[in-house]
Amino acid sequence: MRHVLYAMLCASVLGMFLGAIRSVDAADPAKGKLLYEKHCMVCHGPQGKGDGPTGRMLKPPAADFTSTASKKKSEAELTQIIDNGKPGTAMGPWKGQLSPADLSDLLGYVMTWRKS
């Protein structure tokens, strides 16, 4: 009986967690572009190449989302970096500052550069 209750609790928590996250397929890249322009462009540049006015001065420089290395990162990896920041870089955490929907929209916009 205990195992059944535990399994039900785990399934319930997992369902709530997954329900809070929208996939990039459900994202609105137009909204994501506005968020990008507001929060990210100063470092990552207008085309995501890491060449924003601040990004060029950073050591290490801001990430280039159009690079092969960046394109190899999964949605989960990019989400984790946006949420928690990236140690050893100027990329700080955005968790709590962006809603799950905003994060999904932002990631949906960034993912558009993978097609080019």
C-alpha cells in the first residue's frame, strides 16, 4: 500500500512539474523576441552572435547562439543555463524573473537561429 501511495505522489508531483513547463513547440517566438530584446540583446547581440555592446567586453564573451557548439545544446541544457546562470561567466540566473511561459517563449525565439 505504501508503494502505491508513493507512486501516486511521485506521478502527481511530476505531472505538476511538467504542466508548469511549456515545450518550445508551444512557444510564441514573437513574444520571445520582445523578451530577448529587453533582457538578452545587450550581451548576446541583435542576431544572437554574442556581439552585443556588453557581450564583446565580457571574459569569456557572451554565448553565440548561432555557433555549432551552441546549436548542439539541448532545450533542457539551455533552460538550465537561463534558469541558473553559467558559473565562470557573466550569465546570471533568470529563475524567478521569468515565468515558465516567458522562458518557453524566449527559448522558442533563440531556437529560431538553429534553422539558419
